[in-house]
Amino acid sequence: MRRKVMAGNWKMNMLPNEAIKFIGDLTPLVKDSKPEVIICAPFTDLFYTLLSCQDTNIHVGAQNMHWKESGAYTGEISAEMLKVINVEYVIIGHSERRQYFNETDETVNLKVKSALKNGLKPIVCVGETLEQKEAGKTIEVITSQTAKALEGLTIEDLNNTIIAYEPIWAIGTGKTATSEDANESIKEIRKEVLNKFGTDDITILYGGSVKKENAKELFTTSDIDGGLVGGASLDADTFSKIVNYDL
Ligand code: 13P
């Protein structure tokens, strides 16, 4: 279902005491905000973040999970392990995981299906490299990643799934896609979902150097439903200004 969502991805940042302070600072700043607010925390912060978010309108997500239910996978975390402590969302297939940890479209699809089966809502990341962009392959890459990530899902699954379009060249570089380009790419992703599922009623976020200065321009376009925010989600005041971009 299409709705406004602003998600923070803390990546490998924030110690538990910092997470608790952040949530305490953010809570009053977003208590009346229209977009749904999600914080995706490192595993070791999840429990503290969940406790701090009780009785607030802030939702909590993880940044990764394994697709297997359980077993001899040292160092991994299953969907059920996240679900039982009340984690609601999980980022799947972030480009940093594809790039540094060899995640593929196939493992992304396995993870998406396992997340949904266990009652977690996946935030599925797609995006092109600079090389692919310069070769004019953006649309081909992102529609193919989308189709593969969502393979085997039902329409009901789509209601519980968020897509994040994150051009890799824009992540952490200070280079943001123009709102027109980001909107056009997201339109193409929406078209791909329509082709495959007969509906394009799905929330699609933009990520890549979102800042308080560019939030309004990005999030008032026709097809961008919100943001997946990295660096600018590490400061409660800054992140709240992105969440409240329309105030
Ligand atoms: P930045 O906002 O730091 O560019 O990171 C974007 C991102 O990767 C969010 O998942």
C-alpha cells in the first residue's frame, strides 16, 4: 500500500546508550508527523531501541537477516529471531551488502520471502552503479533487480513490502539524484511492479544523500513516497527535519 515513510538506516553506527538518547530526542520531534517513521538499527541496538520506542509512533527495523529458519550459520540472525523481539521491518539487499558481502538477486529474493513468511516487512533495496548509469543501463538494472527480488510474492505480500531505490553513486557521496531523475526511476520501478502484479500500489522510497535541504524537493514528486536516510539519520534534530519536510 502506498504511504509516506521516512526510514533511518544507522548502518554500523550507534552504541546502545547513543541509540537510547537518540530515540528520546527524536520522540517529541516526530510525535505528530504524518509520515511513518522507522529506525533501522544494528542488531546490538535493537532491544534497547525497541524498549525506547514503546509508546511512541517510531517503528523499528533491522538491517539484514539470513533466509534460513535456523541452523549452523555462525554469526547469522534469522527472521524469527527478529520477529520475536518485536522488530517490524528489515532492510534486505542494501547495496553495501551486495557489494561487500556478495549478496545476489537470488539471496535477496530468499530473504524477502523468509521475512514475509515470518511476519516481518522487508525494505528491499535496488539501485545502479555509476558505471551502469553512465552506460545508460539504469532502468534495465533497477527493473531487473525489482522483478527478481519480488519473484514469488503475492499481492498481499506487496502490501507489507517497501522498495527503496538507492542509486549506488549517490550513497554517502553527497551527490543526490535530481528529484526528476529519482522520480523517473521510481516510476519505472512502479511500472515493473504493475506488469508483474497488476497493481502498482506499493511504497517506494528514495535513498542516497537525502538531507534536510533536499527533502522537500524529493518528497513532493509524484512517485517518491519517502526516504531511506543514512548519514542524516544519525542526528535526531536533522532526521526530524527530513521527516517533517512539509512543515
Ligand atoms: P546516505 O544517506 O548516507 O547517502 O545513505 C543512504 C543509504 O544507503 C540508506 O540506506
